Amino acid sequence: MDDFDLPRFLMLRRALIPVFLLVLLASVGCTNKKVQNPLADVGSKQPDKVLFDRAMDALKHNHYDVARITLQTLINTYPDSEYIARAKLAVGDSWYAEGGQAALTQAEIEYKDFITFFPNMPEAAEAQLKIANIHYAEMEKPDRDFTHAERAEEEYRQLILQFPDSKLVPQAKERLREVQEVLAEREFRIGHFYYLRQSYPAAIARLKSLVDRYPLYSRADEALFMLGNAYEGEVANIRRLNLKEADKGKLIKEFTDGAADAYSRIITRYPVMDRADDAKRRLEALHRPVPTPTKEAIAQNKAEEASRREPGHLDRVMANFRKRPDVSEASHVGEPSLVDPKPLSATEVLRQATNALRPSAGASGDNKVSGEVVKGGAPPPNQPVPRSDAPGNAVTGSTTPTSGTASASPAAGSATPSSSSPADTGIQELTPNTGAGTAAPAGGQPAAQPATQTPAQTGTAAQAAADGSQTAADESKPAEALPQVNEAANPNDSSSSNSGANNSGQSASSASNSADSSQSSQDSTSKKKKKKGLGKLNPF
């Protein structure tokens, strides 16, 4: 206690008080700065981050409904939060992880919305890849529905073209090659179907579109060889057609060139595959030069064949019980096609062959259609128009009993135009024969004879000429129409129905026609026939 210096202690305390105050103020200032920027601290307990952490925890424990509700609350409550983009992507992930047809459809919608709102974020490529994977998982065998396969091909292509710098591009190309293997197998089976049924234009259209669109197909050499055979089959069909030799030669050359191109493509593009030797033999048979493949083409084809995996016997058996296709034979190297060429149809194949004949056909005039042009609105003189509504016209002519037809003489067949006609075209109008004799119109205009008459009219006209029932004095009057006879109603009236049949001058054809008419009238009558046998017991 004796050594304690109280004045010195008081001076030291006065000196430390300002220092302590400065330290206290500095500590208070740091605390306020931390509160103003809470996101700088990972352990911050801000509401938006709390909601996001809860949603991620629920998604981790497969509570998809709770996760989506929490994320939607975050999006609606804090629209300016930095977790908005991650929350929208997490909503799609919740549907994607849940699975099921409806859930995957909703996941695709959410991913599309994310790409629309945030196209420049790195997660946009991830969202596009997941959209393509959704359709890849739903893809079926080549002989089944190919809708998901086409959608998967479209989505993978969009990822490669829209995000070329993404690290997910190699994975997208790998999947795209597998999808195109399935689509190419489908086209190959359809082309093979047409080829076996000798529908060569349809087979050519399918196979040519296949080899142009999917060059990495595992059976591309077989498709090209079948394409060449289809061209040769079409050449054989053309040789059997009845065409001009010049036109036939052009068609044969057109399809032979197609076959030679298909065989040459096998040798130059797929030189190490099985059909290369067969293609050489076919080119020699067609007397076409055999091309030599380059070293680059040989190395590329070898790499493609080495990357394929041959399925085992167990895989082939189990493939019959699986819904998904087997993509083991797909190539794992090479660039898949990103743009489809113009598709070829069977109609286009025939049109291209027809175009080769256009110069020749145009020179010879085979493809021109000529027609007679009628001027003035009137028909040609050698094509009279029969009319039955002119009461002043009659027909004159002489009948021939042996043939049952009426032939007009040149003098009687010519007609003189009437001055009272309102439309004078110089063509005599014909009307049906209403009498057996010769009649003239009231105006004094001579009438033309008909070309034919019915057998009943022929017989009646001959009988009237023999009896002299109509004289020359009555020629100035119009001929009266013959009464119609109903043979079914008057079966016993021999004077009205059988007068033509009893005529000795009637021909055999008239007699047969009358017999047929009589038989048809008897069949059509309602007179009851006598019943025979057990039919008598039936009162009806």
C-alpha cells in the first residue's frame, strides 16, 4: 500500500477513458453495417432466405407439395429477392423429382418459363437439358409412337444451338445421337416395307431421306444398298412400259444415275461396313466407275463402328419386355445432324422423273391437249342438238321392216330454215316421230327424218302404209299421236297389243323384243297364280 501512487493512477485512468470510448464507438459502427447488408453473412436470418432454406429442406425429404407452397410464397412476397431465380428453378425441380405424366408436363412448363424470364443465366441450359430428358425418358420403340422421340430431338438440338458454350453440350450430343438412332430405325423399317412390296417410289423417298438426315445410323450402308436396288427395280418397271424409246432411255438413265450414286456413297462414306463389297460389284455391273475412299473417311468410319456396342443375347430377349428402345448400337462419336434437309416424297420422285421428259414431250407435242373452239355461241354444223319442245316440227322417213330402223334420204334429210323462226342458226331441230306417215309443219317447213325408230313404231308405220289409212291429202295436217296401250291392264286386247307381232314383215329382232315386252308385262301383273302342293293350304 505504501508503494501505491494515487495521483499517477488517476492520470492513467483519465488517459484510457478516450481510448475506451473510441473502441466502443467502433464496435457499434461495425454492428450497424452488418445489419444493413444481411446477405453478406451466410448465417443471416432474413425472411426470404429462411423461406428458401425451408423449401430446400422439404424438397430434400420428398415433401414436394410443402416445398412448392413455400417457394411460391417466397416468389409472391419478395419479388425483388435474389432468390427469385433459384426459387423458380426449384419449383420445376420439385415437379421433375415427383415424376409421373402430369408432374413431368408441369415441370416442362416451369422450365420453359424459367428460360423465358432468365435466358442468360447458366441454369437456363440446365433447364433446357431437363426438358429434353423428360421426352427422352418417355421415348418408345421404333415401331411405336415416335412423338416423344421427335420432341427429344428438337429439345436437344435447341440446347446445342442456343447454348453452344454450355458445359452440358457434350451430354446433349450424346443423347441426341441415341434419339436419332431410334428415329432412323423407324424410317428404315418403313422403307423396307415399301421395298418388299415393290412400291419403289415410296421406298426411294423414305430411304433417301433417311441417309441424308441421319448419316450416323448404324445400318446406313444397308439403307443405301436398298436404295440402289429400288432405283434398279424402277428401271426394270420402265423397260416394260409402252413408251417412246427416247423417253424410255431418259427415264432409265435418270434412275440408273440414282442407283450409281447410292452405291458410290457406300464406298466413299462407309468403306469398312458390310455392304461396301456388294456396292462395288453393283457398280461394275452397271458399268460405272468405282470410287476410292479417302483415309479420313476410313478412319472416321472405323471410329464410328468401334464406338457401337453390340447387344448380347440376353439384351435381345429382354428388349421384348421393355417399353424403352435399345440404343446400344448408336454411335458415340461424330457430330449429329442439327438441321433436317428437305424431305423427299414419292410424288416428288415421280415428278423428278417426269421433268426429265418435258423437253422431249414439248417438242413432239404429246403433252398438248387440243379442242375445237365454237364461235358465236352455236354448236358445230355436224353436231345437231335434238329438241322435243318444238310443236311445229315433224319427222318424215321411210321404214325398213327388216332392220326396224328408219333411214332418211339425202333430199329428205336436209332442212330449210324457216323465216318465222326467232333464232335462225341454220340447224334443223329434230323431234320424236309422232306418226307413221309423212307430215309437214303448218308453216310449210320440211322436216328431217330421225335416225332410229322403235320396233313398235316401225311395225305400226308399215301396217298404216299397207292399209292406206293416211293419204297424201292429209299430209298438210299434223300427225296425230298413237294411243298408248297398257298390256298389263288389257292382256286380252289383241287388236291393240299384238298388231305388230302378227305382221309377217317384222324382223326376228322385233319379234324377240315383243316377246320380252310381253314377258315383262306378265311378270308385272297382279293376277294371282294357282297354288300347287302344300301351298293350297295357305289362304294368303
